[in-house]
Amino acid sequence: MPPSVRVMSLLGTDAFICGEALQRILALVERVAQTSASVLITGESGTGKEVIARAIHQYSLRCSKPWVDVNCGALPEHLVESELFGHEKGAFSGADSMKPGLFETAHTGTLFLDEIGELPPQLQVKLLRVLDGVPYFRLGGVRKTTVDVRIVAATNQKLEEAIERGEFRRDLYHRLRQIHIPVPSLRQRREEIVPLAEFFLAKSNPDLRFSSACHDLLREYSWPGNIRELKNLVFQASVLAAGPEIQPCELVFPERSTAVATPPSAEPLFGNLETMEQATIMRVLRETGGHHERAAVALGISRRTLSRKLKLYGKPTEVPKYLGANHAGQSI
């Protein structure tokens, strides 16, 4: 019997719980939440890391206190310190008044640092000291600030590799990783794919249903974008459907060539993940005309992450010159 989908409200956000894997994670979350330990949540983009982070706060003794979340990769590098630790009036051009940082805003509550692997190296030392309870200065300040904050961090990067490259501090990694919660990818939870797809379809259009052939395709696809990709694909199918039963031709996979994956029993699929990721990134860059900002938004990653991956692939990390300066600087 396929697993059922349970909807939970976590700090105003709906979470879709389906299958034994997430049930086990939630059971762990309930135990971890009662402690003050820092938690590092790892997993691919779209697997639900933020949902787990919200559950930790909701089940914790701090649940009535502030919940503050920030995407470290979305912060401009020159403003990261100011956003996290605050600044005094006149600390820099444009600082017209004192501003408390996110650590102060989250005082007595939980601060969720998403994409922690994007934190600039020069701030990793300061973050480590704050996690150890050392008072800190606001940017441009002369008086130290002390906060009581529970830290939950998440990343889709392999921080061990970032440590070897000298991009992430080993001591900060171990300080954040007092408790480690890995979130499995959707292809590791194949029994959940069809129930989740049916659930999302019922929310989009309850008069539609998938054909059995669609079920087979949904199970076989590799889902590099995980739950987020599945939800988007189901929504597209509900719009494109010509009749009450959705047919395989109405399932718009990003690349048909990667739609069929190795059966779950054969595990070599994981060896091809980096290749599929590179193919997806290059395809999105082509579709956005090489515009890195738009491609990063479409991929659900930060501009810095995109640039780093292109560097690993040996590809240009700047917008192609043929696009022209006006196009390259166009805002989203």
C-alpha cells in the first residue's frame, strides 16, 4: 500500500510528510529540538531542509520566541557582516542609523542560516566565536553585544570538500555539526513519488488524474530538483492536460534524455548525479542567454554558487560579451 501524504503547518508553511524516511527524521527532530545543540541539515536543493529547520524550532522550548531565517548565499558579500551582526550609525556610507543584526533579532529564539557554505571566509571566524558565546561588536561599534541564539544551519554543498579546498573552516564545521541531519533525495524515496504527485495534482485540479503510464515515468525519473521539481512538473501537467487523464506526453521533464533513471536497486545513478547537474546548469544558461543572475534564480541557487560550479566545470564565469553590457546588467 503506497504511503499517504500528511500536511503539517510549520511556522505558517505547509510541509508534506510522506513515507518512512521523513517520519524517522521527524522523530529525530522531536528529540533534538529539546536540546540546545547546533544542528547542521544537509541534502540536495529541494529536499525540504528548511522544513526540517522549522520543525526543530516549532518542537523546541524556544517555540514561542523569535524564528529568523536568512539565506547566506542571497546576501551581498559586502553586507553580510552588517546583516548578521548589525552596524552603528555612520559605520559605512549609507548607514544613517543604528541597525541590530539578525543575531540580535533572533535573541532567545532560533536563527536559521541557510546555504551556510556560502558564508565568506572572513566572517566564519566571527561566527565561530559568537557560537562559542563570545560577545561581539556591531560593525563600527565600540560596545560588545551578547546574544542567546540557537543555530540551525543547512547546505546543499559537501562541506568536507570545501574544507579541503580551504573555503570552509574545519572548526566551524564541527561546531555547527553538533547534530547532523541528512535529508535523503527524492530518488532515494521512490515510494513517495507517485503519492506526492497525486497529492499535488489534487491541490492543482481535483478533476484530473494520472495515467498508469505517467506513474511509471514519474517513478523512473531522476528528480535532480527533488520535491520542488516534482511540484512544478505536476502544476505544468495540470495546465497542459487536454482531458481528465494526464498522458505521458503532457509531462514536461526538463530533458527527456535524463528522464529515465537506473532502477533503485542498481544505485549507479548516484555516480551520474554531477554530470546531470552540470547538464542542467548549462541548459538553463542557454535558455537564459547566458545571464547568470537569471540562471541562478531559475536553478534555485545563489549567483556565487553558480559561479563556483562553472569554475569547477572549466566554463566562463562571466556573462558572455556578445550579450552586451545593457543585457548583462538587466535586472530580474
